[in-house]
Amino acid sequence: MNQQLTFTPADDGLWEQYDQLATRAYGHPVGDITMLREHADLQVAVRRGRVVAGGLGLLVDQFFGGAPVPSACLGDGCVAPEERGEHLAADMTAERLRPLIERGAVISAIVTSSTGYARHLGWEAPTSVFAWAVATDDLKRSFANEDFEADHGLTDAAEALQRDLARQWNGPVHRPAWWTRWKHDKSNLTTYRFARPGHPTTGLLSLTTKRHERHGMSLVVHDFWAAGQPTAAAMLAFLGHHNTRARTIEFRRGALPPYPTLLNGLRHHRTTAEAWHPWMLRILDVPEAIRLRGWPTDLTTAVPIEIENETGDWARWMLQIGDGAAEIIPTHIEGQVAFTRRQLAVWYAGGYRSTTSARMAGVHATSEKALTNLVRSTAQFEPWLPDHF
């Protein structure tokens, strides 16, 4: 069925065709195809003049180890229902990555419910992703604002705070200038800043509301950035004061950072957690991904490792870390730790929080010390990707 199938960047006409295809394949219009047109790359597959597959790609930086790493973020991909089952998605994925790699991407992130298929292509999930719901009254009874003031609207200082806090996790997008406007327009977000009187902004909260048919509203949190526990508690108290209108506060999937402020602060544990399909990571260029990432300044080590490549063969590398930098070079020395390319992605994102979790994920090591040093080298920050694309 490969007759007359070509892959090409989309011009205006093909872009419109793909918009129509995505609506048919997803069963509803996909607004990002229009909203991201100025910023995204669109590759499509064409058969006999008709678009049969495609997907958007964004070249943005993601923070790892506190440093921005160029990433190919893939989203809104689909294959025409009548074309499925012919492995077109795998070929389409390679074509979507190609121009982004040429422009400098060394890693790639994707969010998909087809996790098994993504794993087959080399992506892996560094961490679980949850959406949370908590009764608004429970927030009001459990948290106090501690003299913080909430001000409506986004400022340059608040955006700078978000970037600084994003560096403290492995995975958040280093948001380009257009990112916030796109997010706000797409989801009709309202943003609040939090600070003590006379002090700089230490918290940023973005949410959206949906009116109920009879009374009240639903409230969904999209951004929750706090510089410390007191700020986070004040932000939760602020949400609690919506209790006269919203019975439940929902934190959109991945929006709530994986720290214990909410669960440890509640008087009654009556939250609901819903697991979602996770974000997944793939390493496209191992040496460059290692070089560009941030590393602990207090760790000096050299570990021979073996890494599986895309053809299933294994290559030997020497990873050297020191003075907050790292490089990986080919070697003939037998590896003390072996990573499949999917395990490499989890390790890179700090997904292995201990040698036990690494071994239980199938990581093979002949040296416990070598594995300990590797886990320590990327576990300084936890994996978290609150951004959607």
C-alpha cells in the first residue's frame, strides 16, 4: 500500500488538508493545528494528492539538570483511519523528527496514550503522571494564606520566576515568548501572582473555570509554581476560598508538582488521583544530550557504560563527569552498567531515584558503586513536565 506515498513539509494547502484529516481522525477539531501554525513544523504523508498522515513538531528547550536542552516535542499526530495497520505511523514519526534534528534537537518528548507503540520507537516514561481532585472545603480548612497577597495578571517578574523554578526539575519546557499567550488563549486561563507585601513574587497560579448548568463552576488548575512551602500553602488556601462557587478543585494532569505540600497539609485525606498516559522521552543524540545537560558540581566520576542503539547493537562508552559538566566518548572498555535506549532516557530524566528502582526496571550493572554514581548524577532534580503540547 506504499504506492505513490511521499513525505513532505506542509504548504498552505496541505496544512488545511491535515487540519481536516485530524478532525476526522480524532473525532473533534484540534485547535492547536491552527493556533500553532506560526511556531510549529508540520510534516505530512501524501498519497495520490491526499494527506493521509502527519503531525506537528515544536523545537523548544527542556530543562535537565538546570540546563536547557534542545528538544523535538511532537504533538497532534494522526494517521487516517483507512490507512492504519500499515506501519505508516513509524515512518511518519521519523519524518517528523528529521527537520527538528537538523535544526539541533538532541532529545525528543511525546505525550501519547499509545505508550507501547512509543516504546517500540524508543521513547520511555520517566515518571507517572496524575490528575488530582480535592474538595474546596478541605483546602479552606487545611491551609492558611500566611500574609500572602494575590494579584491578578502576569508580569515579567512572574515569568522570570516560572523559568527559575522550571530549572529545578527535569523536563519542563523553557517557554518561548509566545508560549504563555498560546496557553492562555487556548484554555481561557486566569493567572494570579503571590507575594508577601513589599516582597518579590514567589508564586504563580493559572486556572480556568467552566460554569455549571445550574449553579457554581468547575475550577481547573493549569499552572502551580511556588518558590517554597509557605507560598504553596498560601496558593492552596487561595483555591480553598473558591468554596462558595466551586465544590472541587481539579489539578490538570501533571499540573501539580510532585512535592508533598498538598497531601501532608490536608486534615483529611480525601483526594482523588487519576493516572494519565505519561510524557515520554527519547535520546536522539547521546553525546550532545550528555554535553548540554546540567550535572552536579560536587560529583567527579568516570563510568564505562554500554548503550543499546536503534539497531539493537550495543556500543561501549566512557561517561566522565566533573565540575558540573560531562562528556561521553567511545571506548573499548567493557561497561559496568548497561542501558537500553529506553532506560537511558529514564536515567537522563532522573527517573531512577535509587539503584533499587534502576535494577527493578531491568538496568544491568556489574558494579554497585558505578550504578550508584550514575543514579546520583541525574537524581538531583525530579522528573516533571507540566507543559502540554
